[in-house]
Amino acid sequence: MANVVEKFIDPADGYNNYTSNVIRPTKYEHRSNQTKGLFQLDWTSGSVTLEGRLSPDAPWMVVITAMTADTIQEILLYNEMRLVSTLIATAWLGQTE
């Protein structure tokens, strides 16, 4: 069960063809050794890629690629995560503390 939920925010607030702000699910104040979370996608059109990286100077790596339907699934958490959407989609990341 997720007790902390964050939405992947579109900086332009349109949720259409965007790269989200970065979410840091494993930030220093995170007290759990839980390395898994839940990813929920509300998909309308286009494709969506979830990306993660371990450090701000590391390259972005694909966690889940080319999603084209509503989904909820368990994922591994990275230090930094973002969403890349080619058209219209919103998503959330849930985790336990």
C-alpha cells in the first residue's frame, strides 16, 4: 500500500507533450529501506516513458517505455524520476515511508 503519493507535474500545466518535473522518491529524509513503489498512469493519447537516474549528473535511463494504456504497476525507485509524454497523460508515483 502506498502512503505517500506524488504527481508527475508538467511545468507548463498542460499535460500535453511534456517532460515532467523531477520527483525524488528516495530523498535523504526518506526513512524506509523500501526500494519499490507504485506507478499509476492515466493515459489519453500518445506514448509515455518513465525515466530514472541515480544522480543529477547521471544519464536518464528508461524504466518503463512506450506505455499506451492506463496502467498501475510496481516499479523500482530511482533517486530521480521523471515522465516523458508525447501527447496527453498524467501519472503518479506512490511509495511507503
